[in-house]
Amino acid sequence: MTDQSRQHQSSTRHPVLDVATVGKPHPLLAYFLDAVDGRFPPTDGAVAVVPALPRGLECSVAFTGHAVVATALPAADVHAHRPDGFGASLAPDFLRCLAGSTGWIGVIDATLAGRGTGGPPRLQRLANVDDHPRVRHARQLRTDVRVFGDERGLITLADGLAGRRELGVELHRPQEGSHGYGRSLLTDALSLVPDGEPVFAAVSPGNARSLRAFLTVGFTPVGAQVLLQPNRAAE
């Protein structure tokens, strides 16, 4: 299971999301937290422009009929490319305009939201997993990455996009079929999050097995997202 494609050039730099460096929550975080409670932006087709994320990352986030773009570009420049909240904010041409001709564009992921269940932790913290692809991926894009798991697979829990709490999961042998391991591992992972507190996941829409697992344990789709690292030096 994956929540963001790891198939990008190894030479591409991926800065760490570190919201603490800006001293206050990023304005995009409020959109995500409101969505957990069922409070969404107006379905008006508009695109809100907010400041870029720390360390040079940017993103385009789509909700139903409304989009939010976090970028260093002036709002007028963003709107000049005619994005809208009905899907055009995630269109390839618009994303390339945001990233520049040589900037990195991540994959479009479904944004899912759930809540922790708390109680005694049902997964043990893992050590000596720094070389695992899931862990390396998490540390490229997130901070305070913690890794848990067992014989079924591993879980990453970290501070991610706009400072939200993010959960990632990967089975050790996904090619053998899940046998329900994904659902049970996610259920146990929710015990690592205090009862009722929000937690997010980004899942590729094509990863149907992963989507089914997250939906089964109570996650809800709230939107879609794509991360970018622009390179506008030659523009």
C-alpha cells in the first residue's frame, strides 16, 4: 500500500515539511481540520491562494467545488492560469505552470481523514528501519516520523502537509494478497492516535486495495491533493 508515489527521480530534491519553522500553523491546516468535522469551503468553484509551504514545497488541494493552492506565486499569477474549484486546479497544465518547466510534481492523491481511537497502543515502535522505502519516503516529506509495526507490515506516523498528522501503511508482502492484514494493521495504528484526534492519509486513487482498507476502518474522503517543488529559476 502506498499513499504517495515513490517513483520520481532520485536526483530530485525533496525538502522536509517543517511547519514549526514558520512559528504558527499554516493556513491550509484549518481547511483540513474543518473537513474532519464536516465543515467544507463553499461549493463556488473558487480557488483560494495561500502562502507556500516551508522548505520550498507547494501544493494544490481540491475540495468539492473549491480549491486551495499554497504557492509563492502572487495570487494574480495563479488566477491568470484559470484554475477553478471544479477540477482544473489539479489539471496537468496548471500543475506544470505552478512547478515551472523543471520543477517536481508529485502524484494526485485522494485525501482521507479519520480519528484516533486511543487506548493502549497495539503496535510496537520499530528501530533499524531507516533504509525501508516507506520510511525513507516519509522522511523526505514529513517531520517527527515514527515507525511502528509487526509481522504484517509497518506504519509511519508523522507531521505532514501543513502540519497535519499523517499515517502511512505498507504490508511486508503485498504481492501475496492482503488477507485482511491492511485493515487490521490500520485499526491497530489508530490506537497510536489519541481518542478523537484527527489523522490523515494520502492514497493513490488507483490503489483500490488501500482505499478499501482505509474506508473500512472509518476514514472518509475529504478531497484530493498534489505536492510540488517548483523550480522557476529559468522561467
